[in-house]
Amino acid sequence: MAYREIEFASDAGVATVTLNRPDRLNAWTPVMAAEFRTAIDVARDDDAVRAIVVTGAGKGFCAGADMAALGEISAAGANAARPFSPPDPGARPDFQHPMAWLPAIGKPVIAAINGPVAGMGLALALFCDLRFASQSAVFVSAFARRGLIAEHGTSWMLTRLVGHSRALEIMLSSRRVSAEEAFRIGLADRLCRPERLLDEALAYARDLAYNVSPRSTRIIKRQLWEGLLVGLGESMADADREMALSLKSADFREGVAHFVEKRPPRFTGG
């Protein structure tokens, strides 16, 4: 498929989705949203892809919603926004909303944040499973400085990553959070030299693709995301059910076999 505002590539078990409006710091548009959704769907449905990396072209990750597009929505009224259709209607209802649908993708999604990330871009980064940040990255909520509110679950997700009062301070001030601070407070999981960012994110993703059971990855991802929404008893009961099924799986047999035989694994996802 030909894309206008993203780039898509797949190699060695990893799909890379690059937001590609570098002259606008990859500001989010309806076209980009539709193409991003399509690319993630392609990666999700390709059995050869076992991990996904999302990054930005040029000097920025995503500067938020394109201000021209926001102006058009403001002029037309709130009803001008397109209704959202979840990619997986069978997913947990919590994960059937804009940006919050990424946790329902059964493969790890890693954000390689190469520069400024703000507004809508911050929402995208928060709902990725992991965030690798370049030392040149800067995190900004921006909403309060645009007369907006914390959209697309950013208030819920940021609180769980950095804590309630720290999330409030960041959201209310809309101040710039450096990559170093983001790493220190848990907003970023890895801090990388700018020239090494994509290589390190891809290396991590390829390790998952080659050495980790895709069946285990899919279930563990669901367990951790749904664990944010359920009590301990429900989480424990779910783990007991899934462990019983795992012990009967082909990937479990392969996990034991490759360890005993001291060879690389050949997981199939079964």
C-alpha cells in the first residue's frame, strides 16, 4: 500500500511505522491517523511480525494535532470529528477508543521518541507499551495552553506511569519535560543517544521477535494492561486459567526443548 503521511517497513520480525511529515514535526492529521491505523492493522495480522516500533521522521516524534486541522474542527463544531471505529470490536471496551486501542494489539508496540512529542503525540506515546527516548526528546502535554483538556486517556495513563500529583503538575503547567527527567520519573523506559535511538529500539524488538514466545507475549501484554483495570482476585484467576493453557501449548514445549538442547528457540505462537 502507498502511504502519504507515514512510512511502513517490515524486516526480521519487526514492523517499523514512521510518522512522516518532518516539515511539520509530524503533526497529526486525519490522513496520518487513518494510515497509522492501517499500518498497525497490517503488522498485527502478519504472523511474520512479532513486534512493532513507532518513530518519527526528521527532528520530531509528533508535535500533536496539526493546528490547521484543529482550526477546521473548531470552525465546524465538535460534530465535525469523525466517529471512531475500533480495530477490534471484540476487545475489552476500555481499549476501543482513540489511542487506547493500542493495548489491544497482541504484539508489543515500542515508541522510539526521537524528538519533541506533544498533545496527540503524547497520547500516542503513552499508549505504546514501551517508550525509548532520545536524549533530545522533549515531552509536553500542551492541552491547557491550547484551551483543551487531557484527551484520549492521557490523564489516566500518565497518572499510572508517574503518579497522581506529578501527572497533575505536568498536565496543569503544560511545561516541557526533558528526556532525562522523563526517564527519571518513569515516563520513558530507556534513554538513548540520538544516533543510537532507533538501533536500540529495533535491537530490543528483534530480541523479542527471535527469543520470546509470541503466544506468551500476547497474553502477558493483555494481563498487564487489563491488570490496571481489575482487582487482584480477578487477575489471579485469569493467571491460573492462562497458566493451565500455557502448559498445553506448543510454545511451552519449545521453550523447554530449546533450553534443554541449548539452541535458539523456534517459537510458532501455538
